[in-house]
Amino acid sequence: MPDEEFLAQYDPGAYPPFAVTVDVVALTLRDGALSVLLVRRGEAPFAGAWALPGGFVQAGAETLDEAAARELAEETGLDEERGLGRVHLEQLGTYGDPGRDPRMAVVSVAYLAFAPDLPEALAGSDAADARWTPVADVPGLALAFDHAHILADGLERARSKIEYTPLATAFLRKEFTVSELRAVYEAVWGAELHAGNFHRKVLSVPGLVESTGATAEHSSTRGGPRARLYRAGDARLLHPALLRPDREDGVR
């Protein structure tokens, strides 16, 4: 049957309706702590509960990636002119368990986002409040929908990806010290790392960082030499990987 004839008699109403949303696990470092962007829902369902930023995809008007970027921009005030392009944004997973949304069948495509120095949160039009919350404080909150599950998956993705990719550098400014990079790993992994061992391993991984030839304005220790500045290298995968301390032969 030709497509034109098939589409002319096709009845989408013969199938159960469902909606598509995007939810964003947005991570950054604030005061040295790994923090996630949460919004307080201003409307039912789950009015008053904290949730990940997200919303319905504008069908026929935007892609999933565009919807995720739009939702993130609404809660941070970022746009392409004010730094949205520096945010690392990737698909995390798809969530469609029956009953995850009491309104109807809703499939959510979740995204993971992170960047340095993200601004104070701004509550969007359908939110009562928004804030950056230390990840360590989230277990005390009852998140709406299945967002606790989505957040857990996002944290595990972030912790895993900085083992095998240079994405830890996405949490930092363009130029950084090894100590600042170590602080990212410690915050994301939730573990203290030996400074000397970390420095040695970072510089032994081809393409993870490259020297700028410059030094930081201030020394990290009183009277000590100023630390060297580095930028992200050209590696896409790290070999050898920087494994977590709880893994065999991990960074300690």
C-alpha cells in the first residue's frame, strides 16, 4: 500500500494517547559541593514537592535536545548569549514505567547537564521556587514522580564518565590547576584523593590535560610556588582510566 493511501486512512485515535516530557539532571559545583538544580512544583500533581527541572516537549516545534536546553534555560537564565553553549548536555535515559505520572501515560527523556559557575536558579513560570541543592542533602527530600530514580542514574553516569572521559574538565573554567581538577573528582566521587598520586596520574594520561605554559595568580600554599595552569586536552577517552578509589587500582 502506498504511503499516501496508508496515511489517509490511518487513525491515531485507535491507539492510547501518551505524552513526552524531558527532565534535566543539572549538576555544578557550588562552594566545593556537587549540587543539583531542583525546582519546587507550583502546580498539581505533586504541588509543593521538589523535582528536577523539566516539562512537556512542544510537539512538532522542537527536538528533544532543544526541549531540554529550553527547560534548563528557563531555570538558570542562561541562553546562547549568556553561556548556554558551554553546558555539557547529553541524553541520560528514557523513563516510561506505568503510573510514573498520575495524569496520563508520560514517557520522559532525561538529560544530564553540567558546567562550571552556573548562575543562581530562577523559578520558571510553572515553578514556585528553584535552587541548587547539595547532592548530599537530597536524600532528605521526597522528590516528585520518579525523579529520585532519574537523579540516581544521573549521578552514577557522571561518576562513571569522569573515570573514562575528560568530562570532569567541563566543571571547570577554560584554564585550571590540577588541584582544581582534583576537587571536581573529589566532589563527584564523594571521596578524598591523595594530591600527589592524583597529580601524577592526571599527567600520565595522554590527552587529558595540556599545559598552558602559565601559572595561577596565587600559590595554593603560603610561600609556595604558584601552580601551573592547564586546559582540557584532545582525548575523547582516557587510557589508562582514572578509576574511583573503591575500584581495584583506583585513584587514592
